[in-house]
Amino acid sequence: MQPDRSFPFPLSIPRQDFAASLVVFLVALPLCIGVAVASGVPAELGLITGIVGGVVTGLMRGSTLQVSGPAAGLTVLVLETVRAFGLPALGVIVLAAGVLQIVMGLLRWGRWFRAISLSVVEGMLAGIGLVIIAGQLYAAAGLTAPVSGLGKLIGLPGALADALGSRTALVSLALAAGTVLVVVGWRRMPRRARAVPGALVAVLLATLATAALGLPVETVRVSGVLEAVHLPGAEALSSLADPALLGTVLAFALIASAESLFSAAAVDRLHTGPRTDYDRELVAQGSGNALCGLLGALPLTAVIVRSSANVEAGARTRASRVLHGVWLLLFVALLPAVLAYVPLAALAGILVHAGWKLIPFKGILTLWRRHRGEALVLVATATAIVAVGMFEGVLIGLVLSVAKAAWEASHLRIEHSDEGRDAVRVRLQGTVTFLRLPQILDSLEALPSDRRVVLDLSGIHHLDHACRAALETWAERHGGAEAVPAGAASDRHDGTAADSGR
């Protein structure tokens, strides 16, 4: 693959990029609509975000072959935001999140997102996937889903019972199930047939079946793209003073940035072209989100499904992702009425499949065999997102990940050795933090009360303040005639010890 030295993209577009742009357009079209509907906003806003992700973000440097647009990973957060603050506030939040991303990119913080635990990110995606699946099962049956993720899961049996008693709900469920089967089965088709994305084929077949058979299912409501655009007014901008809204801005910026940069790392493994500049990519994503916010549209991130389709279709330069945005723009301008024929049940089926793919079943099993602590962080993050919420779940995952890292970094060995009949030497080795304090104190309290204890700290590499204070207090409490400060042992490593007679 030739390096991409073009700006903004080559005047003579390579044939591979032209063909790849059509493939990405066909992949993106149903996803843009489906993500918007699942987020509780007009379908046109998803298409606007797809256009911005292609034409604006696609023109900017950062990643060469990564494609941006509305992502299923932010569906839950957008839905919660619209319910909490209203649709007009969404644009302001996305605008502020985009500006924050630009600032982080200019400060060269992009590389630090690579330090986020992969278990937290996969747990976040798994939790989002579960909430998407649960919510779209209600949509597939034409029912109203509960607000919370936990409520969605708990209410599924009752919703299924209601659906079994309604012919309309059963027809809608059958259409959604058929859509999923087509998407899954399309991968077994000959390679030439697979040039057309399975998601698009499934939506087209569902649309034709609905029209031909007159199925009693809801279809996408279309109001026009220009009517869907809402520029943020003064009242909406003033809402940025609300601390709760600022927390949502931070959640959008961090989650969208992490998802985009992790996607960039995955896409870089799929091709041999130029590697991603993470700081420039963060600026590109922020610029796209700032414009989406001004237009009142959905937030955008880099999307691995579209990006991998772009690479597999043979794309070589940024021209393919820019052109896919142009095709979306032409579709919105020339064929918007086509959306009114698309059944919502088909889009629900597409998103159920997308949510399922967000759950790393194989990754969880692999982690459980090799790194059980990481597996527990992943499961805890996903569970917290379902039970509490998106932002809170990610914070819980990050806290657990840091606590796990701190625990593993605190290596401690406790050795006991006799020093004659009346003395025992306790030697501590490694890095000692407050996390190991219960273990140390339990070991010391278990020693015979009739023997003198020599507490040897010469093997300690680091001793934090809490442990130093606790050990000095223990030595004084047990009658030591002399106690060398623990800090001296940990700093000098000179073999000194605290001698405690008991």
C-alpha cells in the first residue's frame, strides 16, 4: 500500500477508493438511520452525522482509512441525555464535547487514551451491547421500553408475554428476527454477493416485504433534513453552567475519544499503510463533533464496522471515506422519501445484531483463563453500566482497574526465621502499600507472644506513609526498646531493622 501523502485527497481518485467508498456508503446508510432511531432522535440527524464524519472528519489528517459516523456505542448515552435534558441540549453537549476533544488533541493527550485499561473499554462496549439488545427487543415488538437498562432486562419476560398476545407485535418481531437471520447468513454467501453489505440487503428485503404484504408495522418517520437541523440558541448555551450537563459533556468527550482511538489501533492492524497520529485524530474527531453539535446532530466516533469494510474493500487513501460522505449527502438530497418505507423492526434487528457484536464473548473466556482480575473488571464495568448508567459504569470500571493495578504493583513477601530460642526475625520484601497492611499486621499478630521480634525492613523497595506509621505503632505497642524509622530502611536499603521485644 502506498503512503497517503495527499492533501486533502488525490485529485485523480484511485479506482479502489471509488469502489470502497460505495461499499462504506452501503454499510453506513442503515446504521446511520438505525442508530438515530435507537437514540430517540429523528433519523435525519444520524445521516447528518454520517455526512459530517465523511466529508469533514474524513478530510482531516490523523488516521488514513478509519471511517467516522454515528456509533452504536454512544446510543445509550445519547438516549439518556435526550431524556434528561431534551433534544435542544444535545447539540450544545456535543459541541462542547467536540471542543474539549480538540483541546485534548492540541495538548497532545491523545496517546494517553491508549493507557485506559482494555478491560474497561470492552466492559463498556459489552454493557452498551446488552442495553442496546434489551431496548431494541422492545422496539422490535413495537413496545415502549423502560428507561433504565436494568428495567429493560427485568421487563423482557413481561414484554414477551404481551407480544405473544398481539398479532401486530408478532409480525414486527418476525420481521426483526428475519433481518437478523439475513445479516448473519449473508456472510455465507459467495464473495461477489458479499460485496453488497448484509445489513443493507436485510433492510431492503424487509422494506419490500412490508410494502408487498402490507404488514402492519411502523416505519421511519421523515420530516426532512433541513427541518431536523437545530442550531443551539442562547438558552441552550446557557445550560452549560449546569454541573450535571458538564458531567455529560465530559462523558461524551472521554467515551467518544476512547472508542475512536481504540478503533484506530484496531484499524492500523488491518493494513500496512500510514499509522494513526493519535493527537491529530483526536482533533479531527473533535472538529467533526463540534460541527455536529452546531447542527444539533448526533455525536460521531470512529466506527470499526465501517472502517474494516473500507480496508477490506481495498481503500488506499482518505478519498474513500470522504466520498462515502458525499454519497450520503446525495442520498439525503435526492432520495429522502425512501426512508419512510423502512420498517422500524428491521432497524431494530440491525441494532440487535450490532449490540451482540459489541459483547466480547471469546475475550471474556480468554481473560478468565489467563487474567481473572481483568475479566472481573470487564464484567463489573458491563454490569454497572446496565444497573446504574453509562457514565457511572465507566467510572466504576476505571476505579476498579486502578485498584487492581495498585494491588498487583504491591508485591510483598513475608519471611519468618528463628534467631535463637527467644527471637524471631520477620523480613518484609517488595513494595509495601496500604493495600497490604492487613496482611502484614495479621502476620505479626500471629507470632508467639513470648518471643522477641526483629522486624527487618531492608528488603523493602517502597513503603508508603500508612504502612510506615502502622509498623512504628506496632513496634512501640509491643514494647520495643528501639525502633529504627521505617522510612530509613526503605530509602537506604542498609539492612536496618526495627527491634521489638515482646
